[in-house]
Amino acid sequence: MRAISVFAACAALAIAGPVLTLSPAQAQTNQNDSRTIWEKIKGSWNQTKGAVKEQWGKLTDDDLLEIEGRRDQLVGKLQTRYGITREQAEAQVSTWERKRVREM
């Protein structure tokens, strides 16, 4: 019976994949990178609004005026308009950020 339990645990780990942990320095670097990205986005918000609207069509022009290039506001509006959790909205914005960085 114990062998089956061990096998099941190993199989679960194999399916889930390795757990990624960041050192405090890596986490700080990621946070700084995100801030830098959002400073650029905020500085070019009029041009960026189109890309945001293309990605998330349910956001209204009033929403985009209210967001004004602020990441936390975008996450909140996504939660409201799409009825998703904060974690889901954060994940969508993170994916979009990575795409924008490649385009910059």
C-alpha cells in the first residue's frame, strides 16, 4: 500500500512539474522590471490604449481614461468587466506585459 502512495505522489509531482521559487533578489528584479515596463506604458498611454482595447474588448473608453496606464487599475477593471478573480486578472496582465516588452 505504501508503494502505491509513493508512486502516486511521484506521479503528481511529475505532472505538476517543478516548483519555481525566486530568490529575494530575483523577485526584486522582476518587480523592478514590471515597474519599468509600466512607466513606459504610462508614458505612452494614448498609444497603448488601442492595444489594451484590442486585448480586452469589454473595457470601455471611460475605463481606459480611468486606468491612465496604472497596472493596478487595469487589473481591477478586468476583474469587474470579465467577472474573474484578481489572480486571473494578474495572470492576464502579466502575459500581456511580456508580449508588450517584446514589441517595445
